[in-house]
Amino acid sequence: MAAPGWLRRGARLAAALRCVPAPRNWKPRAQQPPRAEPAQAALYVHWPYCQKRCSYCNFNKYIPRGQDEESVRSCLTREAQTLIRLSQVQRWVLGRKGESGGWGKGRISSVFFGGGTPSLASPLTIAAVLETVSRCAHLAADAEVTLEANPTSAGASRLAGFRASGVNRLSIGIQSLDDAELRLLGRNHTADEALGTLEEAKKLFPGRTSVDLIFGLPDQSVASWAGGLEELLQLCDDHVSLYQLTLERGTSLFKQVQRGSLPVPKQEVVAEMYESAREMLRDVGFRQYEVSNFARNGALSTHNLSYWQGSQYIGIGPGAHGRFVPRAHGESLREARIQTLEPDSWMKEVLAFGHGTRKRTVLSPLEVLEEVLVLGLRTDTGITHQHWQQFAASLSLWDMFGSSEEVKELEDQGLLLLDNRGLRCSWKGLAVLDSLLLTLLNQLQQSWADRTAHRT
């Protein structure tokens, strides 16, 4: 997916509550220099093609018609090279006296191939992108390289090809172990095919195979959801992602619900499904390290953690999103970037300009802090004081939230903790995070405005 659902929802929430958008030419005061971004970033690669469109999906994806994969591959590698250089994750290193300099290698911390259905791509394409990254920046031999896979496009030999190309972690879109639910979702695999793919993946990527499940489907009961999850927990590896079904406008499922041919799931039933899943996963040793993600034996996704911790990430491919400082242009503020959506238009732009960035938005320090807050609180560790100070050196979490009566009330309700470790949700609070963010974002914006007024 070009922009993960949790990221889109967080960005919409922050935007909706923002008091005054910062102008594009906004610059911080001299006494508040921007945080120095490290010479590293995660890399997201969007493969936009699918065999068919699922009934619930509104991600940027296309059914290929005479697709030329060699051309797509060439454009992905070219855009990766361009944006890595633009971010100066690939850095210019001065030579010794009398010698010319050269591009030094920064660090790409992780790579994630999402979609679409990247398991439809050739392992040659995956290998070409990773080789380009390794030439442009340092990609450690043990860096996490994840590929999303659908069961119907991920047979044993193909999975082995992906492993040989450099992939070391697999995320399988199982979604359900009920064939009727899979048909409702428009999936083109059966439960048996999904379990077969899972078994093969565990052999090739032991301890590094993740599975996705969706809950909150029309007519789904708590008992049927729990039964399917219990079956999966007897067979899965060490990472599970659970996503509540979102009825997105324009999708087939949305239209069926609008017509009244499918019932809207009751919110209290969906909430019970989520709570039962959290408890079931905890009982078998999984840690809920993020609102939708659970891991045991230390199998946390380092790539997704980079999002939630507010790190830089570069997005390549049609519709991909990114957050990084374009230092090669002499900039010092982070930008939110979106690549051109439609694959053919994106390729034309890459061929003409080296990249297909369609939209760039300079983020003010307040906007960066809003994203750090929204994303950081999705994790069980929350936001430590040290981490917050990387983004707001002169405004601590105590300064922002310590005197707020509304925040104190959330603490008294057992939903939020602000202490010497930092700011984080409790187990109870993590389940209702969106409702907490309304209060916290308002408090952040008010504290920022008060500070600005005081300095004026």
C-alpha cells in the first residue's frame, strides 16, 4: 500500500485538528534550529499491480494490461537512486588535501516492498532494487527486507526466488481462514491455499514470517472471529497484524453496505473482537507492540517501527509516500512527499526527471511534532523524553502536557501515563487511542501557540 491505513488516518486526524497551517515558506526562529536528521532512512517500494481488486481495497493498485516489468524495474531503480541522493542518505565526502571528494554511503535501515501485490513481481526486480540501494547507500547484510505476498502468487519456488534476491522477511495477506469471508472480501485464494503458503514461508523465513488478518466484517460474529484466530495461532510464526475492516468509499464492499445488501457491523461487536484478540495473543506469548501489531520472540518489524518513531523514510514507486529532508537542495526542513499515482504517468516522469514526485509539502516543526505524537503513541512504549527531545529540544513532554487538566483526567481514568519514562498509553488506553488523540493534539497545539505568543 502506498500509504498505510494507520498513517493516512493519523495524518487526517492531525490535519483536522491543526489550528493554523504553516505556510510553505515558514522558517523556524533562529533560536530554534531544526533537528539534525541522521544520515539514514527506511525505504518503501510500492509495486502497484494486482491480479484483481479486492472488494474492500482502495489502495493505489492496478490490474496490469500488457505490463512491461523491465521498464517498471528500470524506473524503480532510477527513482531509488535519485531520491537517496536527494536525501543525502548518500553523502558527499570531502577528499584529502589535493584529492577530489566522492559520494559517501549513508544508511538505509530497512526496505519494505508493499503494494499492490509485490509477490507478482519477478525476483529479478526485487534484486535489482536492492542492488541499487546497496550501491547508493549502506544496506547492512542483516537489514530487514520485507515483501508482502498473497497466497496465490507465492508458491514455494517463487518464495525461494525472493529469498535468493535478498528478502529476509515475508508478510502474508491471509486476511481470514473462512472461505465465505474470503469470497466476501474478494480474495482470490482459499483458506487451504493460505495455510499452504504460510507453511512454505515458515520453512524459508523461520521467525520472520508475518500474517495479516481482518476483523469486523459484515455478519462476522465474535465467536467465528475468535475461532479463526485460534486456528491460526496454532500454525503462525512470530508476528501477527490485525486490521479492522474500514469501509472505504468507492469500494465494492462500501457500495453493498450502502445499498443495504450487507449489514454494517455494530461498533460494540467490533470492539469485543479486538479485545478478545488482544487477550488471546497475549495468552500465547505475543507482545502488542503497536495498536495493530503483535510479536513474540523479539520478532518486531524494524521497518514499521521506523514509521512510528518518526524516522525518515523514502517512498518510491507509483503513489508511494515519504518523509525526509531533501538536503541536496539545501533544505533543512522535512518534507512529506507523494509520488505520481498512475504507473504510466509515473514512469514518464521518472524517465524525464529521475523521479516521479507529484506533491511536496514542507512540514513545520509543529506538524512534525503532531506526527511524532500521533504515531509514537501507537506503540506500547510510547514516546520517551529522550526521543521527544530529538524533535523538540526546548519543549519537554512535561512542558507540553504536564499542566493539562484534560491529560490529568486521562491519567486518572487509567488510559494514559506521563512519568519519568515519557508519555504512553496503558493497555486499556491503547484500545481507544483515537479518542485520546483528540485531547492530546489540542493540548500540543495550545502549548505551542502559548509558547509562540510568549516569544513574540
